[in-house]
Amino acid sequence: MTEPSTEQLECVEVVITAESAEWLADFTRKLVEDRLVACGHNITQIRAIYRWEGEVYDETQARVGLHTRAALVPEIVARADREHSDDVPCVIALPISGGHRTYLKWVYQETLDPASS
């Protein structure tokens, strides 16, 4: 069997923000333990300025960049919907168009194959 090319690996970075850096770190840890993501790079303090329900907010939040397979994004979104404190949590997936092949292979090795579940 031929090894998939970097393009065939279809990795993404999923960005999630939350009010609590501790909650976000715990959420990230659970996703890693459950093999939905290979890793998460947490930034414990960002400044979020946004409009919500007609009001402008300016507050401190935390942010994580999760590395995973594109096919696992729906499960990550569903998990965030169930566990996140926000009514509409910020969860976006950004395609990874290239990178270190060995790193991208590692992301695949450390995450679930949705086809085998």
C-alpha cells in the first residue's frame, strides 16, 4: 500500500476560544485523551472584542489551536456544543495546506480513524 501524500493527509487546525483558560486546557486534554486531536497549543490570555446581541464586548479569553484530521471536526464541534459554556462557542477549522510531512503523519497516527470506529 502506498503512503498518503501530504495533501491526502487533510489535517486542520481547529481554533476554540473560551472565557476560562483552565476549562479550555481541561477540554483540550480530554480531546487528546479521546484521540480526537493530536495536540493543542493553548494561549491562556487573548483579548476578544466582538458584538453579541447588539452590544460590543471587550474581554479576556483563552484560545487553543488543535491539530487533527479534517474528518474529526464534526465530533469536536459536537463536543464543544455539549460542554462549552457559551451558547454559540467559537469553533472554527482552518485547513492546513502544507507542513512538515513527518509532523502531519504524527497527527494522523495520534488521532482516530473515523472509518474504523
